[in-house]
Amino acid sequence: MRDSSAPCGERVQDERLVAALPAGPSMSAVVELRDAAVAHGAATVWAGVDVELRAGEFVGILGPNGAGKSTFLEVLLGLKELREGTASVLGAAPGERREAIGYLPQRRSFDQSVRVRGRDLVALGLDGTRWGTPMPGLFRARRSALRARVDEVIAAVGAGAYANRPIGECSGGEQQRLLIAQALARSPQLLLLDEPLDGLDLPSQASVSALVQRLCRRDGITVALVAHDVNPLLSYLDRVIYFAGGRAVAGTPTEVITTQTLSALYGAGVEVLRRSDGRLVVVGQPDTPAHHDHAHG
Amino acid sequence: MFALPFVRNALLAGSLIAIASGLLGYFIVLRAQVFAGDALSHVAFTGALAAAAVGVDLRIGLFAATVLMALTFAGLGERARADDVTVGVAFAWILGLGVLFLDLFNASSSGGSGLLGARALFGSIFGLSGGEAALAAVIAAVLIATTLLIARPLLFVSLDPAVAIARGVPARLLGAVFLVLVGADAAEATQAVGALLLLGLLAAPAGAAHRLTARPYLGMAISAAIALASVWIGVALSYRVAALPPSSAIVLVAGAFYVLAFVRAPRLLAGVLRWTR
Amino acid sequence: MNPSFSVNPISDLDQLLQYPFMVHALAAGTIVAVIAALVGWFVVLRRESFVCHTLSVMSFPGASGAALAGLPLASGYFVFAVGGALAIAFGSRIGGKRSATAESAVVGTVGAVALALGFLFLSLYGGILESVETLLFGSFVGITAAQVRTLLVVALLAGGVLAFVGRPLFYASVDERSARADGVPVQALSVVFLVLLGLAVAAIAQIVGVLLTFALLVAPAATAQLVTTRLRLSLALAVTLSVLETWAALTLAYFTNAALGFCLTTISLVLFAAARVARERRG
């Protein structure tokens, strides 16, 4: 079972990758991409990608800006078509099992003026696509079931204390928890989170990462979390899929985030260094639009 | 007061128009599309007067102009907001065009008493005949029903477009339908309070509701209720005080509600009550 | 009065200047056009065109209130426009951080309430029909010599203030942070400018009406800024365009009997659109 699309010289390493895979979450694939390629207009974003997400795994989707991490999520959601290759999500074509997927898109912060309660936003995650307006007196049973579920997911993410406040007044970390609750409302099997840690302070990053791992383990949800810095996630991830140089590599963090693997991926001399505080830093990345100073994994 | 037919007509049409405007207004403010309401008021005026100048029923011009404008906005999408200056100059021209039509109408043989300008600008809710009031009421009822039908997905897509779209909510279609509803409501409200005072029904009650509650469905209800109360109180006041034009009364009451919401009157009231105990 | 347009400019000018009301109208129009261009130039620079519209609408109850109270209309315009400017200046300080949603609802409501109030005063005053159209859409008939004198005073005042604060105002408008760091009193300047805007709006509204003030204030300046980025040239161009547009509108209205508002907005739109299109082609 090939996980990476590294060039010939790395094949030996692949066997070691396979052998080193930990037992644990079941080996059934929730998401499979085979020889997949995707393009923005004429330009190819990535190609020859062979990856899978297994049930109950917590997978980090990493890579520099512009490498196509969000695009990967869009493919899984059926919002972007593959130019080549196949993709299967929860046993069907992407976009067909929408109700079983929870999605947290990038950079949603609600400004102060949005005076809608966090709780209502979570409720929309449950019934937002249904027509009509909830009216007092109608469908009592359904409405109390809805309310119970909303309470449940809010408790699951630990947001009970501020769920009734207007979401614009909540801090970044609080907003993210509520949005995760929204994504969880329909008991999804697959949770896709696009840069949920972006802009959060370190303690919030840690607590959100821990929360996600808890949900993974407890409810067996498969999670793909896009991040541009692996460090807050390092101790929680099961596996990593690293996009760069138009290709992708998958494996455990210690396997993927190495000088050898990443150099092969980028096709250039990058180095992975471990700083004195334990953080991993990648240097020498060839330029992709935007930041140079990625404190990265 | 209720014995008089012109009052009954005014209340019939006015009530339903108020509820529709309150509901739609909640979303207009939520989606930050108040400028669209402003634009619609300009074309409403000109549309009505164009119809008059040509010799057809005002309402035809009114609805045609507003719905057309709404569709244009929907078609332009984000680009509609691009440039304050261009938009402003263009709509100033539309108003100028309206004045031209007004002059043409006044100069023509069917010129009438010259009240047309004031009616189009400031409404004529007491001038509605039974038939006109009934038609306005029916249209408003349709608007209300449609709005309630799309309320939930519209709320979802207004607050959280990325997730809603990922879930399959038809965002563009809903946005277009919403604008058409607003256009039609603008035409309706013009009959009640006039083109210039539209935002008094579309923005003020909704603005107040947004300040009063963070619960969306409750907010919709409050917005509709405030609009309804404004119409009733306005009509009653205007009936009592002959010199007070109904449209002014309605809008001033709505404005008062907004101010009350600003100073958080509910809290103030609760506080006062506690203190007096 | 049935003026007829001929190809001979001298005869046309002669017809234009035949009646005192027209002379007053042209004089007032010219003065107002100059104020509009100068102040409007900064309005476009500072992207405050919406505030313009709100201020002019706020002056409407001032004018009709003055009529009701038997005071000269001009005083009503000025008091309410400047009062509105101060309210906006200090209101935005108190308000703190606002968002697009909250602000637009407030502004929309203020506009509607102002118009409702103005209409109320007019109804109480009793002279609704013509007054409404005159106040809202302007008129060039019935401008008195006294009005022209008042406008001249306001113009000189506005011109003087602008000459004095023009440079720091420009700096603050273009690069607020650096200006502040350099010691320019940015806050005070914006208050001063708003008051100036109020004066300008009140002056313009008397000629072209409350609802179309925006067109004269913003369009020529915006057109000029599209044509050139050289400061003095663009200011001079704005004034020239503004005066030309006003004269053209007045002439057109005089000879064709079409409403002044329509003439002015059409001419200003055409020129602005032409400048826009030319810009797009070039860039």
C-alpha cells in the first residue's frame, strides 16, 4: 500500500513507512485518493497524489501557503473536481455524502456586530438547510430534539459558558469551539477543519487540538485538519499528509517531517531543524507566494 | 376611527406591508444590504412617475422598476457595491430623471392637481381605495409567506456562506430571490409611506430588533412587530392630528423605537422597575 | 417667457441675462459650484460621499422648519447641516468601533427620519406642493440678491478656511498615520472639515435641492480626479468642470424648461462616465 508519491530513490523508505505504521485505528479507508490531480484554471496545483484517511484517524494536512491544502478539502467536499485520478469519500463520490461530513472553512471570524448567539449558529449546523421558519407551537417534538442535540455538542466542545452570548463578542478560541460544535451537530463521520488554529493564542491552539483528538478517540470520527504549523498538533496527530512542490507525502510526523522526505518532496534542499524548545522548523523552502518565516513543520 | 373605510383600508394594507417589511428588513440589515434599499427608493420614485407620464397605473411602473433593479443587483453580485461615487452619481441621475417625468406629467393634459410628486415621494396610505388596499395586502401576504419559507436557509447562508454552500444551500438563487422580494416590498412600502421614507420601514424596525436580541428568529418577529406597531400608532396619530401626515407619523414612530432600542430601554425599564420596588 | 435657443452665443447670453432672477441664479450657481468643487474634491479624496448625502438630507427639516417658523430658509439649511455635521463628528467618536451592518441601518434611519420630519414641517406650513419639489430637487427661480450675498460670504469663509488647512488636511486624508505622527491634529481637522462640508451642503442644497446636492458636490471632483493625479491641476479642473456643468445645466433648464435637477445630473453623469470609460481604456 503506497502512501507517498516520492521519486524512485525514496522507495526503500516507503517500505519502512508501511512497516512503521502503528496499529490502532481500523485500517478501513474513509477517504481514498488515487493518482489524483487538481488544477486552478491552467495551472496544476498538485498531481499524482495517492493518499487515504482511515477511520478514526486524526490527520494533519500540512504544507506551505498555496500548496493546495484547502483545495484538498474542497475536493473531498465535492466543491472541486479532479482533473485526473479518482477520489472516494465515505464510499461514494465526493459531494454525495454531504450530510455525514462536518466542515469548518478557513478564517471565519465574526466581527463584533454579528449579534447572533453562538447557540443559534450551532443550531443552523443541524437544520440550516431545511426550508421554513421555526414557529412556536409547531413540531414541538422535533424542536426539543434539536435543542437537546445542540446542548449535547456544545457540551462536547466545552462551550456551555458562552454559547448564549452573541458570537461576535466571543474570543477567537471560543468562536472556534462553537464552530466545531456546529460542524459536529449532525454526528459526522468525517470532520474537515481548515486552519482552525489560525490566529489563536498558544493555549487556545493546544486546547482546540486536544479537543479534536478527544472527539476522534471517543466518537471514532475521522478528522483532517489543515494547518500551516505542525507544532501545536504534534503530540495529537496520528498521521500527516504533507503537500508541497505539486505532490504529497503521507505518514507519521516523525517519518514525513524529516530533511530527507521534505527535500525529496520539494525537489530542493530543505532542512528540518529542531530548536532548543523542541519546535520543528523547516528552512530553505523554495518560494511559494507569501511568508518566508514559517516556523514550520 | 375604525368605522371609516379609508382608515380600514390603510390599516389592512399597512399592517401586511409592515410585517413583510419588518421580516425582510431583518435580513437586509443582517446582510448589510441597506444601500440596496436606498437605491430601490430612488428607482421606485422614478418608476412610478414614468408610468404616470406614459399614462398607465403608477403601480405598474413602481413594481417593474423595483423588481428590475433588484434583478440587476442580483446579477451584478459583489460588483454592485464597488464604488460609492459611481453608484451615487448614477442614482442621483435616476432621481433627476424622475423629476423630469414629474414635470412631463404635470405639464400634460392629464396633469391633475400636482399632488403626484408628493404622493410618490411621501406615500398616500389614506388615499388607498378598497381595491388597491386589498391588492397591496394580497401581495404583501405572498411576500410574507415566501420570506418565512426561505428564512432558515437564508439565515444560514447569510451568516455562514462557506459552510452553507458546502452543505448544498443554493446561495446565489436564494440571494436573487431575496432581492426580488425586497424589490417588491419596496414597491409595496412606497404606496404606504412613499419612496423617500422606505428605509423607515425597512431599516429602522430591523435595526432596533438587531440591537434588542441576538436570537435570529426572535429578531425577525420583533422587527415585524415594531414595524406593525409603527404603522398602527402612526395611522392613529395621523388620524387624530390632521396636520400630521401619516407617512411622517409612521416613520417618526419607527425612529423612536430605534432610539429606544439604542438606549436599551428594556434593560433601563427593568432597572427602573427593580429600583422602584 | 419663451426663450429660444439660437446658434448665436451672444444672443443666447443676452436672453439669459435678460431677467434679474436668471442673473441671480447664474451668480448663485457659480458661487455654489466653486464651493462644491473645492470641498467636494476633499470629500472624494476622503471617501466620505455617503456622509455628504446624509448631511444634505438632514438639512431638509431645517429648511422646512425655517419656513414654518417664518425664518429665512437659508438659516434653516445652515443650522441643521452644520448641526448634523457636529453630531456625526462626535457621534462617531462615542460610537467607537461599529460595523457595516450597524452603521448602515443607523444612517438609513437618520435619513428617513429627517425626511419625515421635513415633510411634517412642510405640511404644517401648508405650502406643500411646490415647496416639496423645490426643496428636494432645487429651483433656480426666485433666488434673491440677499441669498447671493449670503452665499458669497459663505464661499469666502469656506475658501479661507480651506486655504489655511488645505495642506495638513490633504496630508491627513491621504496618510492618517504619518500625519498624526508628524503632529497634524487629525481629529480636529476632521471635525473642521465636516463643519465645512455642512456649510457647503447647505449652500448647494439651496440651488440644486437636498436630494441632488450629492451630484454637484461629488461628480465634478471625482471626474477631475479620474482625469489627472496632479494636485493643482485636478483642483483647478474640478472647479472648472463644476462651474461649466452648472452653467450648462442652468442654460439647458432655462431654454428647454426641463427641471434643473435633471439637467445637472445628466450632464454630470455624462462627464463622469466619460472620464471613467477613458480611465478603464487607458489602465
